[in-house]
Amino acid sequence: MDVRPLFECEKVETIAAVATPSGRGGVGIVRVSGPLAGQIARATVGHLPVPRAAEYLAFLDTQNRVIDRGIALYFPAPHSFTGEDILELQGHGGPVVMDLLLQQVVGLGARIARPGEFSERAFLNGKLDLVQAEAIADLISCNSEQALRGALQTFHGEFSKQVGALVQRLIELRSYVESAIDFPTDEIDFLDDERVTEKLDRIEKRLASIRQSAQQGALLRDGMQIAIVGQPNAGKSSLINLLARKNLAIVTEIPGTTRDALHEQINIDGLPLHVVDTAGLRESDDVVERHGIARTLDEIQRADHILLVVEERAGFSKATREIARGFPSDTSVTVIRNKIDLFETVSPRFEQGELGSEIYMSAKSGDGLALLQNHLKKCVGYNDGSEGQFMARRRHLTLLEQAAHHLSSGREVLSSTVAGELLAEDLRLAQNSLSEITGEYTPDDLLGDIFSTFCIGK
């Protein structure tokens, strides 16, 4: 069968990729999207499959030799994920089978897709907004049930809907303000109208609510970086083992057992925590231990929160205070007064100390673990009982903050100068910031940055 390669004049290239993880598996999928998908189907399976109906067929190469047998699915535009013609070939998931199928498709005019290019085309063709497209990557990478539910909410448009409703309110207020600019003799009286202030109040309150939810969504996605630090033999390794509920670190009575940073990702009621157990901080002539201590100092600088572990019987020694002086001033610290199991009269409790929060507990027995877990959730304002929680990214938080800044600036302009042009400009900038979240307003380099982080085949 004569199938032409992709012509240079073709406006939209046909792309292809293996859409399943590399390696061996029961099923592997080659996905094709673009104007040549139908021709590739005819050449590979002998005819154009019935739209949206699974057919069990032989997959043939250009010499009519059978590569594999499997399921072919065809989704004609615009009723497909990308909005273009899509062909999916679902065969056995061996790397040789997938490679031969991909070679066949590329030989018929497709090119290998860039990371995230299928999702990018879905966005460009209006099948998804930018937030929903980002949620696809989050669905793949989420590591807890709650994160999964948040990513699904975002993919189904919950975050976009809230941002879109706020943008609509901004447009209405801009129209109201700009109508005053068109009638300069009435501008001052028009802007002095309480309706402008009331509308601005409602917009700011709604934005504050969305920012709070987005902060929770960002925590679901990104979690919190926690460094466990302290002197040797304070119980740091026992603490990470307790938090992870498995024996990750070697625990001995010999000081300096931990020589390197040990990373582990855990979650508390859906909140992801990236915890690192570090080498004990002390003066040492051991070259290996000194390298571990240097890495500990690096982890301290990167941490969102520090757990400073001290032995309750030793308390705040001069060496412990010296360690605390090296903490970044803007990083929160919780002191873990460990090994209370050595005292009959000391029970798990939470109190305020000289560095802030202190938790009396035993990393060996687990007494006080619930206090620590609840405290860590409170430190970041995490609420594990939120309904309708959506996933958010740092990019979204930054843009929401920018919108809040422009609204605040507009309020100051309104109260000090009653200048319609200045207020309208602040409202426009706030609207642009919000619209950048969903992709309605998008800087040229943003899409490349976002979709380059996706899996190939998505």
C-alpha cells in the first residue's frame, strides 16, 4: 500500500511515541497523533479501524511481515485527547516489539514526539487548559491517595473553574471602571461609588480563599523538606526509622554511625514529607565523617523545617546551642527531646522552649509520634479533611500572589488618587496573572518549560 511520507508543506506534523513505561510488561502502547494517523493505520493494520472501537489485528511492517498482534484504536478529530486524529496500537509490552512498532510508524511519516507534546497539543487545540494539562503529569507522579484525588480534581477542572470565575469578576469590575474613563467629567463621582469598593472587596476575599486552597494543593504535590539534625547518638536515625515505619538507617550506640545523608519520602495523612537523616554535628578528625558533616550543613540550608534532636538527659548543651546558631533565620525549628523512655517520670508532651516548639518523645518506643505528626501538619497549615481539594504548583502560587499584589495596589490608587486609568491598569495586570494560570494569557517561553517536564508519550 502506497503511503506518502510527511510532506514539508504539511502544517501539522504527525507525532508518535511509546506511551507505556520502558522495560517489559504485559501490554505496551504506541500512540500516534496527527494528520497521517489514518494512513499509518491503513498501512499497519490493513484498513482504517472503526472509530472508538477496539479491533484485534495483526500489526504489519512495510514488507507485510507480522510484528505483533494486538488491539488497534482509532479516534478521529476532533473527538480525541489531542483534538487530532489519534491511533493507538496496543501490543505486547516487550522492548523489541515496541521498538519495531515505533520504527514502522516513523517510517510511514511520523516523527518521535517531544516530552509532553501530546498534552501540549491537547492544550493548543482547546481540549484542555494549562492547569488541566499540568494535572496529567501530577496524576502520573502523585505518591498518596489524597494527592491522586487532588490531581483528579484539577484535571476535571475544579481549580480552573475557580480561577475562571474570579477572572470574570475582574472583567466586570474593569468594564465598570473603564466606563468612567470614557466619561471624564463623571469619573470621580463614578469611582467614589461604593460599588467599586464592594466589588474589589469581594474579589480580594475570593482570591484569598483560592490562595489558601492552592497552598494546600501545592503541599499535596511538593510536600515539605525536613532535615533531622543534632549531635551524634542523639537518636536521629531512630527518628527517621520511626517516621518511615521501617529500618532505613543503622542504629548503634557508637557515635558517628551515620556518615552520609539518608533521604526518604514518607507521607502523613496524605502530606508528603521529604525527610533526610544527617550525620551528627561535631568536631571530627575522620575524613569521611567530615564529608558527611559538610553535607549535613548543606541539607540544613535547603530544609523547609528542621527537627533538632537532643537527648533529654543532656538537654540544651553548649554544643547544641552552637548547632542551632547555624540554622537559617527563616527556617522553622522543632526541638525533639528524645529518649524519654529512660525516665519513668517524663511523658510525651508538647511545649514551647527557647527555640520554639519542643516535643518530648521516644524515637525508640514511638511514644509521642502522634504529637510530632500533628505538629508537622500544623506547621504548614495542612488540613487532611478538605473536600474538593485540587492540586497546585509553585507557578500557580506565584501568579496568585502577583494578582493579590496588583489588587492591593489598585486599592491604594483608588483611596489616594481616585485615578481610573491607574486602577484599570492594576485590574488588567491582576487579570493577566490569573489568566496565565490557565493559559489564556501565556508568555512565549512558558509552554516549553512546562511540557518539557512531562513523560514522553503524554
